[in-house]
Amino acid sequence: AMEKSYMTVFLLLIVISCTLAKDVGKKETKETTAKPKLPQTLSRGWGDQLIWTQTYEEALFRAKHSNKPLMIIHHLEDCPHSQALKKAFAEHKDIQKLAEKFILLNLVYETTDKNLAPDGQYVPRILFIDPSLTVRADITGRYSNRLYAYEPSDISLLYSNMQKALKLLKTEL
């Protein structure tokens, strides 16, 4: 029984040291601000400066209560199409700026919500959900066989679809 309590204390120490490290990091001096920020894990490279939600449930809750539309990106780390779209998305300054007006979620796994796969579980696919928690099946990409797919060359279409999602908000709610 002794070993077990040692283990608990050890784990507690790790947790404490991690939280202390976080606080120390907050008080940034001039020299640390010059260093590039560490990527935020939840962004998975889609925009490290943006605030990403962790789960679908959290994203829905936030969309509903903040009255912001939700943008969900389904992708896979080892899919070349996902990688290419991610790069285009992350490097597009206007998209990154506009994305601040959304509740954001990127998923590398499927949810049990069938509404998020209106025409199949392919990646990458991007869906918009309004604050009334309705999937906007009317905001689509250019491919008739995969309505919510975007290629890097479709990045300006994605940008205008994001604007559309925000505009719908103003006119409907």
C-alpha cells in the first residue's frame, strides 16, 4: 500500500509543477515575446493563434450561448488533402482573421451526430452550424459528389462561405 501513496504524491507533484509553469509563462518579459509561441495543441495547425474548442459538445454549447456560428473541420493528420487544405487555411490571413468570429472545432475523428455527415464521412470537410444548432446544409463547396469538401484552390470560396455563415446570422436571428 505504501508504494501506491508514493505514486499519488509523485503524480500530484507533476500536476503542481505543470500548473506553476503555466503561471510563470503568463508574466512575459520583453525577451520572451520575441520568441515564437508554441503551437496550441487544439488547433492542430489550423490556426495556432485562434481559440479552438475541445469537443463537439463544448462547441455546440458555446455557439448557442455566444450567438456565434460554429465551423467544424473534419480532417486526418495523415491525409495529404487535409494537410494541403490546413496549410492554405492557416496561411490565409483573411480567413484567420474572420475565423475569430466563429466558434471553432477541428476533429480527427467522427462524432455520433449523423447531421455532421450529410453526404458521407470524408475528409477534409467543413460544415457550418448556426447558434440555433442547425447544420447549414446550404453552405457548400464546389463539388457535387462531396458537398462540404474544399481543396486548397477553393480557399477563396471557403472564405466567402464563412462570410455567408456570418451574414445569415444577422438576417435570420
